[in-house]
Amino acid sequence: MDKDSIMNTLISRRYFSKLSATVGAGMVSAHTASITPTAQMKYHYTGGNVKTKAYAAFDESGELRPWEFERRPVGDNDILIEIKYASICHSDIHQEKGDWGKVTYPQVPGHEIVGIVIAVGKNVTKFKIGDRAGVGCMVDSCLECDSCKNGLEQHCDNDQTLFTYGNPDNREPTSITQGGYSSHIVVRDHFAVHIPENIKLQEAAPLLCAGITTYSPLMKYKINKDDKVGVVGIGGLGHLAVKIAIAKGAKVYAFTTTAEKEQDIRNLGVEEVIVVDDLSKLQPYKGKLDYMIATVPEQFDAAQYAATVKPFGYFTVVGMGKNFMLDISNIVMSQSRVNFNASLIGGIAETQELLEFCSQTGVRPQIQMISANQINQAWKDIVAKKARFRYVIDAATI
């Protein structure tokens, strides 16, 4: 088997392929759902499959178009959310263009989802109809292994983490999970979170991927007041990493390759903005930082950036590039003596913790509202590094 085949197999096994027995065990009857119309509802659920409008990818072109499909019935442990907003993550673009492996089309992207609960299954106690709810990067797991029981559902020991779109799921009429660029979503209640009342729904959406993806490693590092924290890549994830680190008392150094972003980044409250149009710009910072997080969703010279961290400090990568691969210079890493690690989103309890943190500290993403017919242009702008800093889709326009 060649290198590409091995990589695709590993990706398929760990991230995309789910045992049919796992999803089959979740099969439930639609009539068990509690149904109560509310003033906020556009859609009154009366049982059966959930008719859903969406924007979907149909091939690797990166062009999305309207699509109507059905989601599974609301089961005993499920909730039905009428989506109000969904934000755009660079991961959506990578996934639908096939950068991470073979894709099943049509496929609806989106894993930063917020809305109103409009139906609940008979076993659900976590939510009631009318609650504000959010869904992030995953919608199911075994919930029985050590990782799941310890709030690390994204690392399910039984490889049953079910990601929000593109994962095989035989409960779904389309045979795969479908994401949040849509009007509705049915999700196991455990995998939804409550949105604090003082956070606007449209501002909450980016927190469910970009927020938790940066919050989790920043909290594990245990930032102290006045620590020097570097953030590489100031986009959707990066600008939230900046805000979270500042809220923890850090002095933040922002590294970007986009000179046009400099003033916008300064407005976030950083100590310095370093425009890295040449790697020599990193030299003055060699060994100066206490910690660095890199959010770049593509290949970059990670070892050179890591060398800005003090010896035996930590450098965390959260960006996911093509084929999930990153080339690193061993010799540079051996000279800098920096501890390199990577992090994958965060668990459900930690995501709720993030929302409470943002509620209390005032951390909010900078967003640009768009209608559904602007999604394709927004994707192009993200690739061109023009976003400031997260596009949020008004689901009412889908």
C-alpha cells in the first residue's frame, strides 16, 4: 500500500468511518418526541423525518448550492434544533474540497451551530423546548469508554466519535451526518450545549469550534498573568485565541503573513503584531515567549515559529491542513528544545465551560453577517485571508 493509501485508510478509520452497530443502536421511534409549538418556531414537528433546507456541496469544486433533504426522526435521547445561525470554519472548505480524504456528496458543511430547541425526546432532561442551544464539531460517541466518561468525547476509545458532517450514520436518510448550513438539526442531547443568555446567538456560533479549539489548549497551559503568548495565524481561530489569552492576563504577540490585517489585529489589544513576510522576522523573538499556539490551516514552517518559545516551553498546533499533515524540521526543533503538541477541539463539558468563561469575561468573536447566497463568496474570501474574522450565516435566508 502506498503512502497516500495508508493515510486515507488511517483518516477513514479514525475520523470518518463509524461502526454501523454503533449508530444502529441509536434507532428510536419518532412518536416519543415531546412537541410544543413556540412563537419562535417556523417549523412545527409532528413526527417522522425532519424536512430540512440547506446549502450543500455536490463535488470538490468548493461551490455550494441549495438542497432539500430529510434528517432522522427525533428519538428518545434527541433534540430538534431550529437553526438560527451557523458560522463558517476553514475546516468546512478543506472537507468539502476533499483535502482530508474521500467525500460522500451531497454534503452539508457547518459545525458552529446555534438555534432554538423545538422538540425533545422522552428521555431528555438536559433541554426543554424554547431553550437556546448550540452544536459544535461532534454529535455522538459511545459515551461508555474512559475518554468519553472523562469529557473527551472527541477521543472516544472505541473510535465512535461521530463528527457533525460527513460521517457515516445509518440512522440518517442520507446515510451520513449533515452539518449546520441548514434550517434544522437533530442531535443527541448530550452533544448540545446551552447558550448563556448574555451571549447573542450569532456571536455564540463561532465559539463552538473556533472558540473551544483554542480555549482547550490555552487552559491546559495554565496561563499566568503577564505570560508572553504567541498566536500564529489571526483568522477565525486565531483572533479568538488572542482574546481568550488576553482575558487570562497574557501579553499576546500576534504573528500574521497578511499585512492588511495589522491594524485590525492591533485593535484586539495585542502587545505586538509581527508581519512575517520573511522568516527572518522571527529572529528577534527567538526563545522569548512562554507559549505559542498556531491556528494556521495549511502547511507552514512550524519549527521556525516554535523556536520563538523558550527552551522546554510548549508549542501547540490546532490548525488542520491538507491530509492533516505538517512537515517539521527536526534539526530546528532539536535546537530550540521546545515541546511540540497538537490539540483537537474539546469535550462537551469543556465547551460549556468555554461559554461560561466568555459570558463572564466578555470575550466575543468579531463576526460578519452574511446571507446564504453569499456563502460561496465568503469561502473565497476566507481562502484569500480577507475575513475579519468569522462569517456567520443567517439561517433564515437558507
